[in-house]
Amino acid sequence: MTPEIQTVFDQYDPAPKKGLLILRDLILQQAESLPQTKGVAEVLRWGQPSYITPNRKSASTLRIGLHKSASFAIFAHCQSKVISNYATRFPGWDRFDGNRAVLFEDVSQIEPFRLTTLIQDALTYHLKGPDRPDL
């Protein structure tokens, strides 16, 4: 974690910070498990920790941060189908901000199995094609 990103995490209240660190770990773990993405870089975009692949043509960027309608969230590019594919796979399980974010109030709402599919879909978005809802 770079000092700039550490500063952002240090500014969060303890409850959302815990959830965001869990989401961060899930993203980093999934990036390691997908050799075709060649890893992931953690950068700041819009003041939030963001995760991009070295080959920008392979993935859709993920961001994590606070949200005005929730304690914290994982964001995907709103013009991608990452969130809509996820919502179709797991209807009724999560709360969404349209096609841009999955919203959380508490760490207990983070379900690794489901979120792993969202993360994998984002990190391989252009490799598999945006209309393919299965991984």
C-alpha cells in the first residue's frame, strides 16, 4: 500500500475502514489468482483506492470507498455490465446504486463467494466479453 493510499484508508472511520480493507483483500487475492490479468495496481481515482490491471484493455476498473447512501461500497465503471451481470447472477442479495456500485452497511454483508464473481468479472471484463454473465 502506497503512503497516499494508506492516508486515504487512515481517514475512514473504523467500521467502514474494516469493510473496505476486506474488499481490498478480496480484490488483491482475485488478481493473484487470474494470471491473464498480470496482476493489479492500486492507485487513487476520484480520491478512492482503485484497482487497474497493467493491461488496461483486459479489465474494467474497480474502486472502493464511502458512499452517500451506505457505509461503504465497491464501484465498477457505470457503462460496463459488471454490476448488472452480478445483480442478475444473485438477484435480491445485495443493495445497489444503479449500475455503478454494490452498497454495504456492515462487514457482515460482505459475502466473499458472491463478490469474488464480481471481482473476477471486472478484472477479466474485456478478455471474456461484456455480455458473458458467467465466469
